[in-house]
Amino acid sequence: MRITVDRNLCESTGMCTGLAPDLFELDEDGLIVLLNAEPGDELRSAAEQAVRNCPVAAIAVQHED
């Protein structure tokens, strides 16, 4: 799994940090910071939840087969 973020889309809602604090935080400007671009499967559910709940679709997850 690989996570990408588009900081230009981020509106600083903080949904991602609440749902997946091991993967995301907000910087001093309130923009998303990706903490781990290639997390293990144990964080898959949290990553997918963050993607589904981002109101501006700033987060994407690509699954590797």
C-alpha cells in the first residue's frame, strides 16, 4: 500500500489526523503531513477510512498486488 497526499487540496479539516493519527498530522500551517507513505497492513483500515472521509479527496491509497 502506498499513500499519497495533495497538500494543495487540503482544507485543514483534521479528519485524517483523527482517524489515522499514526499516518497523518497537521503542520503549523494546518496542512496535512504524511508520516508514513508505505505503512504495513495493520494500518490499511485507518488509511482507507481517512481516504473515504477526506471532504476534498486530498488523500489517495494505491494497493500493491
